[in-house]
Amino acid sequence: MDTMLGTRLRTQQSNSQNGRETSLWTSGLGMKLEAVTPFLGKYRPFVGRCCQTCTPKSWESLFHRSIMDLGFCNVILVKEENTRFRGWLVRRLCYFLWSLEQHVPPCWDASQKVMESTGVQDVIAGRAPGGAGEGQVPSPVKKEVQRILGHIQAPPRPFLLRLFSWVVLRFLNCLFLNVQLHKGHLKMVHKASQTQGSPLVLLSTHKSLVDGILLPFVLLSQGLGVVRVAWDPCSCSPVLRALLRKLGALFLPPEANLSLDSSEGVLARAVVQAVVEQLLVSREPLLIFLEELPGTQGPWLSALGQAWLGLVVQAVQMGVVQDAMLVPVAVTYDLAPDVCDTHHATAPLGLWTGALAVLRSLRGWCCGPQVCARVHLAQPFSLQEYTTNSRSCWGSRQTMEQLLQPIVLGQSTVVPDTEKEQEWTPITGPLLALKEEDQLLVRRLSRHTLNASVASSAVMSTAIMATLLLFKHQKGVYLSQLLGEFSWLTEETLLRGFDVGFSGQLRCLVRHTLSLLRAHVALLRIHQGDLLVITRPGPGLMHLARLSAQLLPAFLNEALGACAVRALLASKVPPEGPWELQGIELLGQNELYRQVLLLLHLLPQDMLLLQPCQSSYCFCQEVLDRLIQCGLLVAEETPGSRQACDTGRRRLRAKLLWKPSGDFTDSDSDNFEEAEGRYFRLSQQSRCPDFFLFLCRLLNPLLKAFAQAATFLHQGRLPDTVSGYVEQLFQFLQATAQEDGFFECADPSLAIKAVWTFRDLGVLQQTPSPAGPMLHLSPTFASQDNQEKLEQFIQQFICS
């Protein structure tokens, strides 16, 4: 593999010398990075296809193989050719002229149409004293509707939009080296918008506050119109909210979160529903963020995003529009612009504080090397089709306490093959007004869409570098060796169907990435002329762990499988034993399935983001297939049976070691006996031990945080509020990190996940109180014996 990579890199260098140079990336080290397709050439994966199980018609009709070859464009690169004019003055004013030429469609009068909507009229008829005449609206109620509508939105101002586009274009060019967008993804979205005749609803991840500005700018510049963005009203001051409304922003009124029997809440929800219906009827694109910002002290999935999505689902079910096209969206950065500030942000962002933050970020980023960003538009799919097909995949659900507590305490050995019921995102007013079945549909749809967004996201060079330094070479690595490791991990990522968000000559690319991580990495020059790369000990490792989490989805199946094998081997051979000794042990397929299921039930659903339409049995089989494909497991024949190459037709069919992963149906999940005689061993290839440890360590930060939370049970001061106990645990993680140097798990978000997981497991019990929900230690886990059983259960999956 190293020889092949070297040949490809030499070919790239010769092509650049022959003058086949495309756009250049400034590295910040006085070098030029050539924008060429990395490593796999034309076999670079095309990501972003929708689910073939839930939306087969969309999967087939909204895609054509020709769009895979369209390539990328830099959406913030505006030249004289992008305007209708030519000349030396145009070259200096091209940003301003381009902004003036942006097409802004005419705005509709919302107030009258909202007032005439069926939902608002029904609420008014019920509130009017003595009943109002037909078509008449009481003046106080009308003023109340207009007040709520003014809080939600304002008609976009074309002049402000064009002026704002010019300002954003200059801001993005100062902040980013480039913002790449695949032309094929854009063509899929245009095709869905034009041929289907349905409104577009863009469902996005949320990595930075800049997302809310960058995405509307990109979509407007690419001809998709003015995108209405659903902002969080708590994140903006009143003055900033007023400005954003004139630029197309939407804000949920606070009355919409009131109880279901509140008259103010009923009216506010009716007005919001009418606004969403009018947006869909007028086919204005709507952008909803399904994630909270990084560093938010709460659930990862956004309650506000699910509330807006629930309004869209309700409008389609009521027949206001026949269908809506859902587009998974993601933005990835080398380094998110405001990732450091969001961890300390407590007050809403104001207009002047936002301007100062922009100036500070520009000053900080202009002093160092610029970063790159990628916008990903996955394949659109039909909401109507998903709603019809997804319900057939619903199965039984059990709580985490029912699934895992008997196994943790040694009271049972049977792992139920059923879905885990774990909802950390609170239900807000608009979503609470839906039926329970529709609430479950919205939750599953949000997870399914986020899974598609994450799968289409490109892995940036900083994520690959952080993963290598944190999980393979934390004690230091030579630059010459790091070049090979970077190539290897990039190749492995591409082979798993994930794209990468970088390209260029390998040595320049690695040095550019190291310069971006200079706050957490030290370079030492040694006498042989090579460089030694070491990570700076301390809390900076937590930042590298957050960056490396971007790579986890690409290796999630293998990481879960490796931890499951680790747990299975821990019960048979000493974990510190040699690899050859562990390779002697036979690993039964049923045993592997059991360990994978245990790990699936233990880890948070919000982190795994598995497709809801996939059964646990199919996922276990997929994990096993991945371990075989990457060479970690080797199939063994059933002891005492005839070999799998038996020429007898019946015997051959009965003794095949596994089926293709696509041949499993729901009925297979009830028949684990098929795997009785299938066994595997660890491969004895020389690369396997290091690769196995690497995969296990990808989940180490979370699992070690869980294990330390189990250790902390007898030290914590309970009862306490949820936030108070989280703070206690976080301080314990920090103190432990100072002792053992493992700062990766000293993260407040991991402390929150650990506390909430233990609450779902029945280790902690939550009761209401005037000061808020209070946590108590469960009587079952009050004994030290059961606490040790919990810690041992978690420790079996951790590879030191």
C-alpha cells in the first residue's frame, strides 16, 4: 500500500510540474497546496445517497451517475466573470456588483394569509366572547395575532439581503481559504425542487454560529432563493433578532411552549403552524438545525429543531401541501470559527457583541493559516414516502433499565433483541401538541436525517491528524512516519465510503494541518534533520478528542466490534497477554452478537445515530462483516463438522459460515440459532494488533468517563440537582485527569452523558422538587458490591 501511495504522490507532483495546476491553497507556511483529487483518483466516493430502505423511489429518481463527475466549486470565489460587466473597475468592485445581481424573489404578505388560515380561525372562533360573525375577527385577538406574527418573522428586505450578501462575502473570504460545494449535490437539489414541485426543507447539523449565515448565503448564491432559517431565540438579543427577521430568519414565540390547555399557547401554536403552512405553499426553502451548538450543556439533538420539523410533518399530513422534499445538510470546518467561544457563552448574542466577536475572530484567524470549509447537500428524499414506509420498521421498545440492569447485576444472561427507548431531548410545546405516534415519527426522522448528514460529511485533515496524535502517537512521532500514517488513515477513510475535505501534496498538507493545531502540538527538530511531533500535555488533549470525534462515524462499526471482541477475550484470557495467545481462542458468533448488543444498549443513541430502520440483528451482522473485511477476524470451521468447501449441495448450503449482509430480513432477528456453529479467530497478520488497539481507543474517552462515573458513585454528594451532580462529576474527571494524564474524558459533555446514562440505567433516580429535578442513588446500587459490578461491566470494553 505504501508503494502505491508513493507512486500516486509522485504522479501528482509530476502533473503539477507539467503545468496542470488548478486553484492554489495558501498553507500559511509560505507553500502552495495544489487542489487535486487525493489518493484514490477517480474512485473517490460519492457520498450523500438517501436510504434505499425507507425511500426507494427517491433513491432511484433523484440521482444520475453523471452528476458524480461534476466536481467541486468554491462558492466564495467571485471574479469578474461572475458578473455581467468587464473592466478594471469591475475587477475591484466584483463583490459588490455580484451582490446586486442576486435574484431575490418577491415577498408575500403573511399577516392576511395567516389570519385567514383554518387553524387560526378555529382558535379565534373558540376565544371570541359570544362568537364572532362570519369573517369577523375581534380587534384584541387580531392585535394579538399580529404581535405573535411579528415575533416570528418579518417580510425580507431585498436591499438588506443584497447588502448583507456583500458583507458576508467579504467576511467569508477573510475567514476561510475556500468554501467547497459539490456541483453534483447542488444539481440533485435543483432537480428535486424543479421536477417534484414540492418545497425544500433543509435539515442541517450545527457546528458553529457561522452556519446560520454561511448556509443561507451559499444557497442564495447558487440559485435556491432566500432561505428562511429557524433560529434559536435564546441565542440572540432582541436587536439582533429584529435584524435577522428582515433577512429571512424565523423565531419561535415563547408562548408556543406554554401548556396545552393555555389559551395563549394554543393561539401561538396555531399562528406558527399557519406561518409554516404558508412557507410550504409558497415553496420558500426552510432551513432547520437538528443539533445544538457544540458545548451546549444539554441534549445533543435540538428540541427546537424537532419542534419545527414536527410543524412541517403536520402540514404534510393535513394535506396543506402534497409533499415536502427533505435535504440533509452538513457543514464541516478544519477548525470551527467559534468553537472555543461557544463553550463559555452564557448570554444571548447581541448586535455589538456579535460585531466585536467577528472582529476578534478575524484578527485571530488572519494572524495564522486560514482554514477551509465544506458544505454538503445530501440527496433529497420525499417526506410522504418516508412517512409511509418507515412505520413498517417500528418494533418493540424497552427502557435501558429493563435491558441492561439484570445483566449488569448478574441476574440474567439473555440480551433482549429489541430497540432501546432513550429520549434525552425534551418535548416542546409544538411537538407536544402532536399525537404520540407522530412524536415518535419526528424523533426517528430527525435521527435518520442526521445519520444521512453525518454520512455525507467530509472528514477534514485536522480530524485525521488529531486522531493519529491522540490514539496512536500521543507520546510522539517522527514527521517522516506521520506522513505514512496520514496517508494510511486517509486511504482507510475513503475505502469506507466517507469523503475527505482536503487534497494536495502530502508533505505540505501535513505541515499545514500541524500549523492549524499548533496550540496543541509541539514540533521538535532533531539532529538527523527530521521533526518530532508531540502533543502538549494538559486540557488541550480534550480539544483533540473533540476533533477526532469527526472521524468516529467512519470507523464506528469496527470500533464497536473491536470493543466487543475485547470484552469477549477479557473473560477467557488475560488482557495483557500476547496477541498470539489471544488468537488461539475461538470466538462464537452468538457471543460476539451478545457483546455488540450490550455495547449498543450502553452507549447513547444520540452519539451512535444508527438508522432507525435497521434492526439490531442486521447491525450486529454488519459489524461482524466489517471486522472480517478489515482482516481482524478469520472464519473457522465448526469443530467436528465437515469443511465449508464440501461439494455436497445440501451440506455446503448448511455449513456456509455467513450470509451476505444484504440478505437479512426482519425474521432473521428472531432466529439467532442459525449462528450456533460459526466461530472466528483473531488474525495473526503483523498489522492487526496495532489496528485493533487503534479501533478500541476510538471509544475510550466515553467509556472511561462512564467507568470513572461508576467509581465516583460512592464519593458523590447525593441528593443533588442534575446540573449540580454533573458539576461534581466533571470536577472529579478533571482531578483524575491531572493524576493519570487522561484529559480526553475530562469533558463536560461526557460528564452529562454519563449522568444521564446512569439515570436511564436505574443507577440514579430522579424525583421532582421545587429547586428542579433531584438525583438520588438507587437503593439497588447503594451497595458497594453492585457499584463494583457496574464498573467491571464497563471496564470490560475498555482497552488500555
